[in-house]
Amino acid sequence: MTQKAAILGLGQSGAAWAHRFHTVGWQVTGFDPEPLAEGVPQFVHDWRRENTISATVRGSDWVLVCVPDRLELMRKVIQRAQAEAPEDAVVAVATRTFSVEEIQGCAHRPGCVIRVSAGEDGGYFVDVNADTDAATRADATSVLAELAAMDGIGDAVGATKDQEPDAESA
């Protein structure tokens, strides 16, 4: 069964995440209210840009929120995504500005919301906390390890010194 990633925000960050997921074989859909978002991926056969958040997240395994670093905007997008996505969908927010607690603060299902980022020197970081569901934590580790392996980084996952104690890296 093909896994589906929904990318909300198609600027540079969103396009980079879309490309990563597409490269490892996921079906990718995207949404951006800006029709000329500069980072729209150039692949076609399993990429689709939708006109609404609802249509974008429908049936998704992962939802990547790649909007500008404004907490109120992130929270509104998280709420809308969780209202329409499957209950067990992971909602990963790409931010270095806000903590996982801040982005989980408005969620319908906070245990399914995590913070992710791509490392400057490669690899991926996932930030979780005590509210994060065990299944979400395991899925995040597995998916980010898959992306890291595609980058030739390997699939080891462990704690990092540079982040809070609950942060993990791939």
C-alpha cells in the first residue's frame, strides 16, 4: 500500500519535504493559498496540488505543516488538518522557532503532533514529549530514518545533545 504525505505550505521548506517523500516512493499532495508558491515540485505522476487543506490531507498518513513561523497560523493549520485527516495521521510541523508543547497546545489530538526539522549538515530531527503517542513516536522515527537512508545518512536514531532530552535524530 502506498503511503501518502500531505504538504501544507509549498515554499522552499514544503517543496524540500515533498521531494524527500516523493523520492522514497510516497504519494504526495500539497496545498498553498499562494498560487505562485516558489517551491512547487517538478514531478508529476504521483504529485497533486489541491485547492483546500481538507482535500490535501484526506487519506494522508503524514501531514507536514510548512507555513511561516507564526504560532497562531501554525495552530489554525494544525486544527484544520486534524479535523480532516485520518485520526492516526502524524502531523509534523517544520519549525525551529516553537517547541513541540507550543505547537501541540491547540491540537485536537496532541499526541499525534510532533516537531521536525532537517539538519543543516544532513539528517532529520524529531521533537516529541510525554504527550506524544507511542505509535506516533515510533512512526516518526521510522519515517525519518527512511528519509535519512535515502540521503545516504543511514538509519540510526538516537538522542542529540543539541536538543531537549526528548528530541531524537535520524
